Amino acid sequence: MRTVLKDIHPFNFQKIADGGQAFRWNLQEDGAYIGVVGDSVFEISQKGDGLVIESNGENDIIQFIKEYLDLNRNYNELEMEMLKFKELIPVVGFSSGYRILYQDPWETTISFIISANNHIRNIKNTIESICRAYGEPINYKGKMYYKFPSPEILAGVSEDELKCTKCGYRARYIIETAKIIADGQLDIYNLNKKPTQEVRAKLVTLPGVGRKVADCIMLYSMRKFDAFPIDVWIQRILQHMYFDDKKTPLAKLQKFAEDRFGEIAGFVQQYLFYYSRNRGQDIVK
DNA sequence: AACCAGGTTATAA
DNA sequence: TTATAACCTGGT
């Protein structure tokens, strides 16, 4: 399947793919990105406002990837909302084109458990190893790619074996969480129907999932846009912009951001994150 | 060689 | 309720 989408704006796939919300997109020599989403391989290249999407999936995969890329949302409108906060004017200008992907809750949960106290290169390597070791293969243009393994599969892996993927002490969290999901103790695919507070409370019961990871899961896979994950970058930029560069407790930053940005907090977080990480330097891999 | 990187957890005040 | 240390791994 191959399709061309036009007049997509604002949209910047490089920002989206390398922005830290997804870990399975890899830049090719020709400038395209290849990644596995769900059961299919996708190859995406952007030329201005046009998007070329290739996939081993069938035609009905187009709607799927449009949802994934959040193409049905009006980001012009959204950016107008953000610009009502005057201090965000340079942030929106810098980060425009970023989008919040709509990812799989299970994969997102495990990915962000791995992300804790870790950095992107390691996170990507570990996730890729896990998929290669336990995920089903997909052939795309003569090369092998691998799906993200199911909860049932990871629930059955031993801790020592999983540690071969360099996830370290997180191996235990991954397996225990997989067991809870596989057993049906937590129905992660229907969680989004509940209010944010309630979903968060459920998510943090999973081993390896704290406040920050829970908010990432909600924001990237459940469309809970009032979630506002605070990592060191967000902490830095919030302290810089609103707290006179003074070290401020996470709880205080959290409440501040939620009160100030409300329903669009998650979008603001993404734009701030990208701004905080990348302004004045090259885009980090 | 010591320290850090997109936090969570256990433990103690 | 809030603060502090330990934690796999890979890199500087």
C-alpha cells in the first residue's frame, strides 16, 4: 500500500518521530522514517505539506495511520489556543509541527516503564531487542521487522532472559506488569473511558509505573490531553519560565501546569518539551 | 574515575 | 507527607 496525503499543516514528522513519545521510528539514509505500528511496517517521508506513506498493510490501513498521526485534529486551532498564553509564543513558534501520536496502550506502558531513569538511545535499543526476541516478524521490502510482543508473551519470560535486552532492573517491572495485563486484572484497552484521575490511579498500581510514566501512557495512548508528564526537561523549563529558575517540588509544578493549561496541558507539555530539549542545539537522536 | 541520563520504589524522618 | 538513596546500562 502506498498513499500520498496533502495539505497537512502544521506537521513535522522529524519532530514527531524523534520527539521522545515513540521509540520505534528510525531515520533512513534517504530521509524517510521506517517504523512498526501495530501489525504493520510504515515508511513515511515528508515533503513540505505532503506526506508519502508506504506500508505492507492493506488499504484500510490508511485510516489507522491517520488516527495514529492525529491528522484529524486541527492543530492550527490548537496553536491559537496555546498562543493565548503570551509566554508560549516563542515555544509554539519553535515546536510547531509537533503532534501527539495515538499509540497502543500496552506498548506505550512497557515502553515508558523502560524509559524511567534511562535515556533515549538505551530505551530504543532495549525496545528493539525485546521486539526482535519476542515479537512476530514482518517482511517489508525484503527486510525483517518485528511487532511489539503481546502481554501474554512477556508474562511468560523469565527475568534473567529478559535482562538480555539490557533493561536492567526494569525487567521485573515489565514481567509483573505483563502478568497483570495478561491476567485481565487491568483492562488497559478500555481504561480511557474513565476520567483522567481514575485512570491515573489505576495505572500507578502497575509496578514501574509512577506519576510521570502514568501521564505519558495517558497522553500518548489514551488521548487524555489534560495529562502533563513532568520529566527533567519539563521541570527545567517550567522552573525557568515561571519560578525564577528556582528548584521547585514536582507536585507544585504539576498543580501549576494543570491549573494554568487545563484541557490542553498535554499539548503544551509536548511543545515545551521539544522546546526545552532542542532550542539552541541539534536535534538529539 | 565519578557522574549522569526523559523515575520508581523502599525506607526513614 | 516529604526527603533521600539505590538502581541496570552505556557513555563521557
